[in-house]
Amino acid sequence: MNRRSVFFATAGLLFALVPALTYAQAKPAAAAPAPPAPAKWVPPQKGEVTVDFWQGKQTNVKGEIVSPIKVKNTSKGSIALLSVEEIWYNTKREIATNGLYRHRALLNPGEVIEFQIKSPTKPNLYSNMLMFKHANGTVKPTKVPKL
């Protein structure tokens, strides 16, 4: 009789543990997306570089003209210290006001940046012009309808 109770106790314990062990097994995890590859360092280009740019509609916000701009590097090398200056002229064709944006990081080939240039507003503003520069030479900008 003692053997019989040991047998039933062992069988009951076995039946209790089998489902718990099957559910406790780790299922293979779904493949996690690979981390983004680190950006490659591309040496800055010297001389003339080319960029595409898109200029949005200017708005007047609290005494400032805000101009949204997107720039894409279309040259083979990176661009170091890109700066974009917006110059506003009055009705007498004199410089009335200006605003400046400086991109301190390297702008790699194919990379797009988006920024705003803020210029103080003045009376009798007539037209504006964008001037692009970089640390190692000149910039040849091309205006595109969208980026």
C-alpha cells in the first residue's frame, strides 16, 4: 500500500509538471531589426559643390520673416560649414535686412537638411535673395519644386 501511494504521488507530480515545462520553454524571438549602420565619414569637398534647395512660403511671425528651406547635397563629397544667407531688398533696391543659417556638421552626399531663416521685418520690403557659401569654396544652388 505504501508503494501504491508513492506511485500515485509521483504520477500526479509528473502530470502537474509536464504542462508547466512545455509552456516554460522559450519560443524563438522574432528577428529584431538591425541597428542603423553608422554614417560613413566622407571627406569634405574643396572648390565648387552643388546643392538642390526648396524654399517654402515666407510667413510673418512677431516682427520676423520666417523662411522655411530644405537643402540636399548633390555633390560627390561632403560639405563643411554650409551657410545660407537671406538678403532682403527694399523698394529703392538697397539692402534692408538679412538672416543667416549655419550648418555646423558635415552635410554628406544625398543628405537633406531642413531649417528656417529668420530676418527682422522692415517697411517697404521688395524682394529677397539667397546666398550659399561653404568653408572650402563656392556653392552652385539649384532651385527645385520639391524635395
